[in-house]
Amino acid sequence: MTLTALIDAIPEHGREVARNLAVLVEDATLTDQQKWGCFLACAHGIGAASVVRAFEAEAQARLSPEAADAARSAAARMGMTNIYYRALHLMRNREYEAMPTRLRMNLAAPVGVERLDFELWALAVSAINGCGACLDAHEGELKKHGVEPAVVQTVLRIAAVVHAASRVIASAEAVASA
């Protein structure tokens, strides 16, 4: 499925989502690598098959293989760490926060992308997964490097819209197959 086909497949009740997705595709706040890596990381972070396929197709034309793999890696890493740190945050017993995580995590960005791009993608997936601790950590890292609030806001908008599009498409596919 192409991105255009994905947007067209969003049913009428999700037209605002489709419009926001189309607007974000054209948004110039992020570099192309940041934007398309963010879209790809979000799609993989959610895992709705049609949406993943659409953004994978776009990524082939818009990202280097290294950048696409780094975006997928951001989704995978945040899929693990967001759950762990969100659980620690939600639990009343603070004893676990003092314990080593004992999860293997390579904190450096994958080869072939800037660390800040990877941080943006990690922030987006952390927003989708609702991990406040990870959101604060990644946003803090971005602020240390002078990333403008408008850039962070755009990443959060992409996360919100890809999430909504994934939910609308998945529910439309479920109804169609019933």
C-alpha cells in the first residue's frame, strides 16, 4: 500500500486524521531524514500491518538503508524500555528504581544516523507508548543540544497522527473482514 492509498483508505469518520497526515507529509519543520524516520519508527512502534507497509514503501525512496534500520531500531528499543520505565513510574514501590535494569540497551544511536535524529524517533515512539520517564529523558537530551520546541512538537504531532491513522485503518480493516 502506498502512502496516498493509505490516506485514501481512511474512512470518512477519520477524515481529520487523513488531512493531518497529508499536512505532516508536507511539513518542512524536520529534515527529510528526521521526518521519514519518525514516520517509520511510529509505524513500527504501533505495528498495524497496512500502515507499516505504506511507510516502509516511502522509506525505501526517502531514507538510506541505515536510517531506515535506525528508525526500526528506535521502535524496537522503545517497545522494550517504554514498558519497563513506565511500569517503574506507575508502581508505588520505589525499590525497583534503585535496581539495575538488567536489560541490554545500547544507548548510542545506530551507525549511519545522527544521535539527535535517533533521539527524535525515540521520543515519538515513547509518546505513543505513554512513557513519561522516557519522554522526559529524550526531550531533555534534545534540549541539551538546542533542538527547538517546534521540532519536538512536530515529532509529537507525527506520533499522534500515525497512531490515530493506525487505529482507524485497523478498525476499518476489521469491519471489512467481518
